[in-house]
Amino acid sequence: MELEIGQLELRYEKLRRRNARKERQLVGSLAEKGQLLPVVVVRGDDARHVLVDGYKRVRALKSLRHDLVRATLWELGELEAVLLERLMRTSESDGALEQGWLLEDLNERFGFSLGELSRCFDKSQSWPEATLEPEPAAHPDAMSLRPAKRCNMTPRHTKPK
């Protein structure tokens, strides 16, 4: 769904850290590629939607003078949505192996390029390639850790070296 940015209730903005460098990068990415991921909203008490996740994207879109934002509506109460978002944000993060497996699957299933993966995860251009090629010495049994799938660490979209 698309919503007018001015109609969003930004009541949790003060709970978010700001990083000027990341926000500049996001503005550049949005200017070049457009909005890739929707923000998350819930229905508020009035006709407005409460922004739960996507504050950086909204600020970046505002700085580009966009009026609309692509959003996903969670069919939850505001409290449940805020708690779920916070739980997702603070849960145990994946290690390098799990990140590599996810990138490999996204590459294989959906054809994401390494550049697209780096933008989706707000990382540097080199991050997907480094994550897809773990150091064998650092993870000697990396291949045996992954259940039920042979680990092919070479993404389709890269050229052979």
C-alpha cells in the first residue's frame, strides 16, 4: 500500500538513533533505485497510520521531497507491533555462516545480485561477497554445519576470478 508521508504518526521517532553517514547512503540509494523495502505501519486510533519500522526511510524520502511511502500494514495492535518490532531488532543476530546461507538462498531463489543484497541489508558493496566466501581456516567444518543442503558458495551473479 502507498501512504502519504504527512499522514504518518511518527510517535516512536525519538526512540531511534540517527547515523548521518548511513542516512546519506540511504538517500543516495533511494534517489538511484527508489524504495526497495516497505515501511511497517499499524492502524492508529484515528485515520492515521502509526509508523512502527522505517524511520530512516521516511526521513530519507522526506529529504528527497517525496510525498508517498510504500508501506506494509501489520494487522496487530500498536503495542503488539511495537513489541514485535523491538524483539526482532534486538534478537540474537545470525553469525557469518547463517548470513552466508541466507544470502546464497536469496541469490538462488530470487536472483538477487550482490549489489541488491548489500542495499537490502544496508551494508557495503563488499559485504555479500565476503559473507558468501567464508575463510576455510576460520570455519573448518562449515560445510558440515549446514543441514540438508550442499553449500555452493559461488553466487550466480558474480564473474569468475
